[in-house]
Amino acid sequence: MIELEGVPELIDPVMVAAFEGWNDAGDAASTAVAHLDKEWKGEVFAALDAEDYYDFQVNRPTVWMDAGVRKITWPTTRLSVVRVGGEKPRDLVLVRGIEPSMRWRSFCNELLGFAHELGVELVVILGALLGDTPHTRPVPISGTTSDSDLAQRMDLEETKYEGPTGIVGILQEACTHAGVPAVSLWAAVPHYVSQPPNPKATLALLNRLEDLIDVRIPLGELPEDARAWQVGVDQLAAEDSEVAEYVQTLEEARDTAELPEASGEAIAREFERYLRRRDGGPQPGGHATADGSDSASYLRDNPGGGRTKPQRPAKPDTEPEAEGDDEDSSEE
């Protein structure tokens, strides 16, 4: 049973969701939602029952001390609400958790129940996958939907993906069948440096989300963290000639593929974003890889990852994951 007694009436609410695990390379998506929750001081109003959806031998609970008392944090999915201030205030319902181990249909139905009760107008699900993309270039972000009308109206791709999928794809389809507009935003993370955190991919997701739902997101230290991350990877790649040569090959392929897209329209979009960021001030207001490897705990002290030096990139003969072979593809 869903009880929402503590949640006020929301203004034009949008649900933004991300899940640690298979759909979250470099922790890019889950860190993006954690950033929104931190910057706008989200208030948790619901948590799904962990025993209904998680295998605790896969996602183990953690024990911690609170003033000398031992407590347990169970892996689960939590919902919080934040209000974005400004001339046109609106509310975001943030869904942050771990890809469930079981009962995916019930899991999605429970989230859709919250969306219905809160009057959510749009669901945006963030994900990240491994791709053949160089760390030195802008992070490719693909926006997809199963709704042809929504694709045309919001300048998105209508998904054509076929193959294995994760909770991001399942939740998007559940929304579509329930008549709730839903969009997935995917960041392509370089497969040769897939270790979290990846603040550059997180930043790219937030920039795309900002455009999609027409809100200005305070970025805090993310731009600086993204620059520090790239400098760190540059230094590590320069120490290995094979990796450096491989990165150069990816750069050439990327530049060749994107040359036709350097249109006046694309340049105009970037210039509009620059103007918004220059003129607007801060608004008031209240990972895992595609091979299915285990992700970190849901609750972490520093979800943004800080400015830690990236781990050494993998050798270029490492095969990218199947879903990352095409940086513009996304597994809905």
C-alpha cells in the first residue's frame, strides 16, 4: 500500500531515476541523481521493501556505528522530492537505488504507483554504458523513447534496440504501457577507463537533463572534477604508448563521424546553453559495467567521487562490452 501523507501537492513533477548495477557504467547515472538530491536537499519520503526485490548475497547490507550503536543499512530504492526554484518552480521526484535482483514487474509497478499518486508528468531514467568513445572528447549522450510522438516533440530517438536489457529498459517499457511519458538518457563511458567515478559522464548527463526538462541545475564542483578526471586519464594514458595510440584511433574515428554534425543548428544549441549558464544564477531550493559485475553500496559517504586519481586505463586489447560497441546505441 502506498502512503504519501507527508508529501505536499507537487508542481509539474518530473520523476528522475537511476539504478546502480548493469545500467550504470562508471557510476555516472546514480551519481547524477545523488548530485540532484544533495544540491536541492531532497527529502526521502518512501523506500521500497528490500526483501521484496533484493538478493542480499548479491547486494549485501552494511553495518555501521551511530553513537556507539550498531545499525544496518539495507540495499533498497528510495524516493525523495526536491523543489526547483526560479521563475517557473517545479518539483522533481528522485528515484535512487540498485537494480533489483527479482520481481522486476512488481518493482516497476510499485514505482508507477508512486508516479500516479504524485501526478508525475514525465519519467526520465538515466543510464550509462561502455562504449568505443575517447575520454578526450565530449561524452556522447543519447536520448531515447518508445513513444513516437514524444520522440518528435522532444527531439529524441525512437528506440530500435534489440537484445539483453536492464531495469532501465524494463521501467521505460512499463511506463509506456501505463501511458506515462518516459525518456531514457544514456551516457557512453570509455570502456578502457570504466572504473568509477566518472564525473565527466555525470556532468554530461546533467547537462542533457537540464535541456530536456528546462531547469537550471547547480553543478557545484562537477566541472572541476570532470577536468581533473580527464587530466588524470591523460597522464595515465601517456605512460603507455599502446593505450595512447588506441585513444588517438578512437579520436580520429569520433571526429570523422561527427564532422557532418557540426551544423549551424548544433552550434546554436551550444551557444544558447552558454548564455543560460552565464546569465542565470544559482536557483534556490529546498556503476557498474555491462558485464553485470557487482556495484558499490547504495549509501556512500562521497557519491560524487571527489578528485581521486583515476585508475590506470585498461590495455587497448580489452574487448568492449557488447552493448558498448556502438557509442550511439543504447539498451532500453
